[in-house]
Amino acid sequence: MEMRLLPALILFLGSYLPLSLILLIQDVKESSWNASLCKVAAWSGCQLPELSNPGRALGFLFICGLSFVVFMILMKSLSGHSSLEVVDSKSIPNDLINYVFPYVVSFMGLDLGVNGKFFGFLLFIALMFVITYRSGQILMNPLLLVAGWQLYELNIVTEGHKRCVKALSEEPVRNGDQLESCLVHGIYVLHRRDK
């Protein structure tokens, strides 16, 4: 099944939640960094750090955070449409290069207050999404690893045919496992039969 554009966009934006946190921290005004820390007992004197561009920094954080939560709910709700038997399994590292570039950009002087740099960054993210989506790598999301999902290369038997496939699973996959699967954008999403 081909992943639809909106769920793919949600996954893509959710994967940049750490980047949105980095940009938020970089947007904190220098005066806030120099302010003294308030004491826990004296909450009345505490103030949140002041942001240079709160709309952009908090907006990006909100969109990425919401996208991540929605995507994790979608991943949990996927149900198996076919059965498979694992003949051989091998855990493989996730391809992180597509997610590294924007992080590098964030440390190369991205100022959320400069319209040219901000909109250029948005264009860059949009192009990364198109490339990632069209290449079929949209499920290669490093935050899935953080959330407990692992990428596997499997030799399987499904519907009487042997195949070598890539698969995502929340639980360890072992030789001989009988699993339910849902094919999403060329990657099998695996679930135990008892779910």
C-alpha cells in the first residue's frame, strides 16, 4: 500500500521534533540566558525564557510535537492484513542521512527572525519531504528507534512465496516467528498475532 500524502507528511514533520526543540532553544533571548534561576519555593518570581520569535519557534515545536503524537497513534493502530513466517532476521541500522542535513542547517546560523532564512529553511524542509516521500524512505524515521521500533531485513514466507523484505517491528523478531503484517510504502509493519 502506498502511504498517503497526509500521513507521510505527519510522519516526516514528527521526525523533526528534536530539531524544533533545538531551534526553540536557539531562539531564547540572550537576556533570558543571563537571568538568574528562580528558586522552586518562590514560583512568583519565575519567568519563562523570552523568545525572539515566539510564533515561529513555538509554532514549529507544536506542529512537530503534534505530528509525532499522531504518527505514533497511527503506527499503533495499524493492523495486520496478511500472515508471514520469518525464516531469517537481521536488525539493520536506520538510514539517518536524510534527517541529518536539517540539523546541520540549524547550526549554520538559522535565524528565525530573518524572513529570507526562515522561508529558505521551510523550502529546504519541503524539498527533503518530497525526496524522502518519492524515494520510499518515509518510514526510515530515527524517532521510531527512540519510540522502540526497530528496522529489520527479513527473509520471509508469505502467501506461499519467499521474499527478502524490510520490516519495522516494536518487538524483537526471531527466526520462526509467525507474524501479522501490513505493507506500507514498501516496508512491512509487523505485529504479533495475539494483538
